[in-house]
Amino acid sequence: MNQERKLKVIQSTNKLGRPRDTSRDLVIIETTLRHLTLYGYEALSTTEIAKDAGVSKATIYRRWPSKRFLIIDAFKTLPRLEVPNTGNLEGDLKDLLDQLHFLFTSTYVLPVLQILTGEMSHDEVLQEELLPWLEERYYPGRAIIERAIEKKELPEDIDLETAQSIVVGPLLTMVSYSKTNIDEEVLTNLFNFILKALNYKSEEPE
Amino acid sequence: MNQERKLKVIQSTNKLGRPRDTSRDLVIIETTLRHLTLYGYEALSTTEIAKDAGVSKATIYRRWPSKRFLIIDAFKTLPRLEVPNTGNLEGDLKDLLDQLHFLFTSTYVLPVLQILTGEMSHDEVLQEELLPWLEERYYPGRAIIERAIEKKELPEDIDLETAQSIVVGPLLTMVSYSKTNIDEEVLTNLFNFILKALNYKSEEPE
Amino acid sequence: MNQERKLKVIQSTNKLGRPRDTSRDLVIIETTLRHLTLYGYEALSTTEIAKDAGVSKATIYRRWPSKRFLIIDAFKTLPRLEVPNTGNLEGDLKDLLDQLHFLFTSTYVLPVLQILTGEMSHDEVLQEELLPWLEERYYPGRAIIERAIEKKELPEDIDLETAQSIVVGPLLTMVSYSKTNIDEEVLTNLFNFILKALNYKSEEPE
Amino acid sequence: MNQERKLKVIQSTNKLGRPRDTSRDLVIIETTLRHLTLYGYEALSTTEIAKDAGVSKATIYRRWPSKRFLIIDAFKTLPRLEVPNTGNLEGDLKDLLDQLHFLFTSTYVLPVLQILTGEMSHDEVLQEELLPWLEERYYPGRAIIERAIEKKELPEDIDLETAQSIVVGPLLTMVSYSKTNIDEEVLTNLFNFILKALNYKSEEPE
DNA sequence: CAGTAATCGAGACGGTACGTCCCGTCTTTAT
DNA sequence: ATAAAGACGGGACGTACCGTCTCGATTACTG
């Protein structure tokens, strides 16, 4: 599972000579994330990152072919959603919303995702590189729904694609475009909305 | 209402001298939108826009202080949501989803919004400039919900902020991160999900 | 004689309409000379001259086809050498050196001449325009020599071209490249040098 | 002595990193001299020089802070007068006039000197930078006169400043403002004029 | 004495150079 | 071979000026 978080740096092909200092990888990535969040994609400069990270530009370009790929790799080091497994849909959904809330408010995920989404809009290479990877992050949404269907907590004929967009979309939109503080109450409202949207019947009353 | 769509170009200070050629404003804006969609924020070059629009750089910088403000203004010329008024929530929601679908698939709105969202993440000026304006676009979502509450089509205690995020969020997320084609069926699924989420009871109690 | 000093402004061909305001010619020329002396050829800007002279750029370009010709015309308004006629070469030469000294230290002539000399070096149009006119200024040097030859004050076989360069050249070079103050003594030294160079024999064989 | 001819390029501050390619200095200087002579100060464009020299603008601006200083440096690479030492004033003066003639007709010296003289007229920085350096070129004139005084070839009380202006001034003025071809005869005339002006007595006839 | 037309100041226009900065590559010495 | 340092060609930035143009207002002559 950690496997997937490995950096996609260009690997050295040669075994001769001085070996790469892998600690540099991390410093560069961290500096990149910081700059990206502070200045955005355009104002981000490899020259500046190199200075700030105490690294030469060659050291950066030896690992990544361009600014774009450095940023992609930086993004991929960010924390990801974990598939919840609480036993029922209610618990799983609550857990997922909490995870999303955490990612969007306490990590670099939101700004970097937004910046890369902007870049993806006109960059097919970036799309091909990132979309499958983003699906991984979505997967938890889909996974808990599939499990709920198996358990008959949800009707069989539910459309997975739409269903998972209902789980992630509203929260992402709120953190992106609303100044409203996302507190426990909002999360609870959202939780209820989603359950109702999915036609979830609480197990007990039956 | 059209007032708000007026370009925020730097206005000439007095009435002396040769007046600005307003037709240039439009050519520049259109060229900008085209380039923005094709090349993105970073690769967008005022030098190129000037050449392509058959205009001098001075003519651009006379109107907008920098690339960033040119893009903001370009965004503001894009079509907006209109408040539906079909008589009931079902009709309004259907209309709204159709409008959103159209905006996201047949206009420049989606890429430009994504690019600007990325820029907003680290640029407070841009946020202050754009967020209130985006709220305008959201407003239709809120408006139809408020109207439905008045008409008792929806329960009174519904949270507006969350509710409107349910209307726009899933679709925006789908068009941004899913390769799924958004067809009539998907829209219908979404429509049903939203109505259920909002606890909407069809008027004719079947 | 004043004929030659007339400005070469483009004349209005039409007798209809509002007549040119000739007072503008002078204001522009004077502002040009001031700016030329203060800022030089390159930094001289018609935009700035227009502002400073309280005139529009069109008013300038209606009279002169370009910056270059404006400057030429400005130069031509500067005072010129007058042919001395004191009765003998000694008096004439003294008078001429005094005139040159005055032109070089109390008027705009020196800086403007230097600037235009620099421009002439690579601009044939300017050469053709200015060289004959400069010869006019030289002419006094040649004139007094020719007169002295006629009067047998100077040998017949003297080379006019070289002779006049001896009259003007040293002083021009000194004011251009030496920080030495040109006082009465220097002028007297120069005066004596020149007379000796020309093989002048004082009439009253002392 | 060669020390003084070294370019005043902005020196790299330390010995780390890729060293400056000094061959670029030369290409840039040569291109500058060519353009200066062809197009003059104003029309000279660093952008064009860069293109023509196959060099980037950064490479130019890394070495010189502006066009002006590039030109100054270019001027300083031009050949200079050498102090003649033939044994007597006659030989030295002949040699000097020949050198001047060569410099003014077969090198870039004249146009560049004229252009810089024009710029100096309103630019104190340039004056302070160039005048002492020009004095070096004059020095040969002064040097041969001083030597002649020591040798009693010339009277003791001669004014050096004026005397050297007689050596250089007439020729400079002729090449600047006269279309006359400067041939052997003109040089001989000038030579004789100068010797007479300085009161030189040929050694032998005595 | 109203109509006409060139003039005026102001400033917009296309074009182009300025000097700065960044990209991604290359070249040096040291490890 | 890798490291830091920084030079390299290329090219965009935002500013400023050139010489042209277009606007409303002014100012003489014409009819």
C-alpha cells in the first residue's frame, strides 16, 4: 500500500559513481508543496525551489523532467483516503466524511488538487497521469457503497458513478467556494442528505 | 442585472482624446478565453494574445493591469445560470441541472473555472474578487430551494448552504474527475438523488 | 540672411480652415533644445516634449516628419558665426575666436553639435542635410583667410581646407575633451599659434 | 598598460559554478561596434545584438548593466595611439598624424568617438568614465611635445594644453565635417602648419 | 453671419525595444 | 556519477516611446 506512494523520480541507471542522495528527494518535494501552496503553479519557480531547498537545479532536473512532473510527484506524496470498515454504511460514511474534512482543512491536499485540476483542463498528459490516481482516492466512496449494496443496505440498482459523486462532490464544492466554516453540524447535515439520497434504510426500525 | 456583467476594465479618466475602441475589449477577451482553454494559465502569454488578436500589448495593458485581471474579466463574460421558475421544485431542479450540464460541456466555463479555482487557492485578491461573483452563480441553487421551502415543498429546517452544495457539487465533481459521459440518464439519477436528499415529497401523494 | 535661418517646417498647403499657430513652432523648438541638452538624443522623447511644451504630438508631427528633423531644425535656429571685418587678419581672427568661444560656452551650440555629429556618423540623410549648413558656419574661417591672401597678409599657396581646420579645430577639441577652462590666456595662445601656423607676418615690421 | 584596456564587464563574484565564456564577451563587443557604426546609438538594440551575436539577452546583461556601458566597453577595445619615439619632433609628429589618420579612416574609432561625445554632453557619468580615458589617447600628443621641450627643440614657455589641441584638433575636425579626402598632401600641410605654430626650428640649418 | 475645414489638445492605436526573470540545459570543481 | 553553483539560449513580462489615428472643441476664412 505504501508502494503506491513511492516517488516517480527518474531512477539512476548506473551503478557507478557517487550514489544519489535520496534525502534530497524529500526536501525538494516538501519545498515544492510549500511553494505551490503559497504561490501557485505559475509563480512557482524551480530556480526558487532550488535556492530554498539548498539544492542545485541540476539535482531537481536529474529527478524530474520538468516542473509539471515535479508537482505531480509532490501531489502524490500527500495523504490519501483509507477505505473505512466499520461494519455498516452509516459508520463508513461518517468516517469517510471525517477523512475528507481532515484532508481538505489540515493538509496541502486541497490547494494542490485545485491547482492541478486547473492544469489538467488543458493538459492531456496531466489528465492521463492524474485521473486514474484520483480514482484511487474516490475508490473509498465507491467501495463502501458497493459493500452496502452487497449487504442489502442499499438498493441494487443504484448508479455507482453518480452515487460516489454525491459523497465527495458537495464537500469539495463547499470547501472550494463557500466561506462557511465546515463544522460538525454541517458534516452531520451532509451525512443525512447523502444517506437519504442513497435511499438508505436504517437497520434497526425494521 | 446586466450591470454586473460589465467588464472591469480600467476606465479612461476623462472624456478628452480619442476614445477607447470598445470592440477591442471583446476581441481581446475572446482571444484570451480561447488561449486559456487551449494552453492554460501558465502558458497564456499576453504577447501571443496581442499578436493573435491583432492588437498591441499597450492596448491590453491600458485596460487590465496584468494577465490575472484580464483572465478574471474574461471569466466574467461567460454565460451564467438563470434562476428557473417553472412552478415547482421538480421543474426548477431539472432546469438547473440542464443549465449546469450545458455550461460545463458547451462553454468555456469549466476549464476557466477550474483554472481560476486553482489560482484562488493562494491568491486572496482573486478570492475577494471572484467568490462573491461565484455566489451569484450559486444563487439559483439557493433560490429554488428557498422558494420550495416557502411553498412547503421542502421542510423548513433544511440547511441552505449544504443543500445547495448538493445541487451543484456532484455534477461539478463528475465533469472534473470522471471520464463518464454525462447523459440524460446520469442527470436523471442525479435529479432523483437530490430530491430524495432534500426530503422532497411529490405534491400528488401517489 | 535671416532667410537661411527660417525653419524648415512642413508648410500647410491649404488656405482653408484654421491657420497654423506659428507661436507653437518656437515653443516646440525651444523645448526640444532644452531637452536635447538635458537628456541627449536617445532619451529625447516627442511625447515628453509635447507634454512639456503644452502641445499635442499631432502638432509636432504636422510640422516635422520625425524626431530627427525636429532636432535638425532646432539646431538651425541656434546662433551662427558672423564674418568679421575688422580690416586685417589679426582683428578678424581675434573676433572669430571670441565668437567661437561664446558659441561654445554660452549657447546650446556645443552639445547639440556634438549630438548631431554623433548621429551624422551613420546617417547619410543627416549628413546631406547638415554638412553644407555647417560649412556656412565654417565659411567665416575660410572667408577671413581668403581675404588675407588677397591683401597679401598670407602667402598665396596656402591650403584653405587645412587652414580653416586650424582655426576651428583646436578650440572645438579643447571644449569637447578638456576640462581646462578656456580663458583669455588660452585664447591668446591659440591666436598666436594660428597666426604662426599660417605664416602671418605682422604688417608693421616691428 | 594592457591592464587599462581590460573590459569593465561585471565580474562574477566567486569561483563556483560554470565560468563565464569569455569568447562571448568578444562576439558581443564586435557585434556592438558593427551595429553602432551601422545604425548609431539610438537605433542600436540589445535585442538585435543578442540575435545577431547568437547570444541571449541575459548573457549581455550579465556583463553590462545597460546599453550605455556596453558601448563604453566596446569603445575601449578599439586601438589606441602609441607614443612615437623616432628621435626628434619632426619624426614623432609625422608618426602621430599617420596614426590618427589611420584610426580615423580605417577603424571604428571615429564614429564611436563621435557618438560617445554626443552622449557625454549631457551625461556626467559618461564624462567621468571617458574623459580620463581619452586623455590617455591624447597623451602621445603631449608626450612628444614635452620631450621636444626637454630636447630644446621647442621653446620652454609653450602651453601644453593648447599645443596638443593643435596636434589633434584640426585633423579630427576635418574628418568630422569636411568631405575632403585626407591624403598625403593634406597631412603634409597640416604637419607644416603644426610645426610652424609650435615655433619649431629645424635642427640642421642652424 | 452661418457653414466649412484645417487646426488645436488629448490620448488611443500597432509596433517594437527595454531590462528583468524563469525554464530546462550545460559546464565547471569538489566529493 | 552526483553535488552546488551558476552561465547559457530562448522567450514572456509589464513599461515606455514612436509615428499615426481619431475624437470634440476652436478659429479663421468663405459664400
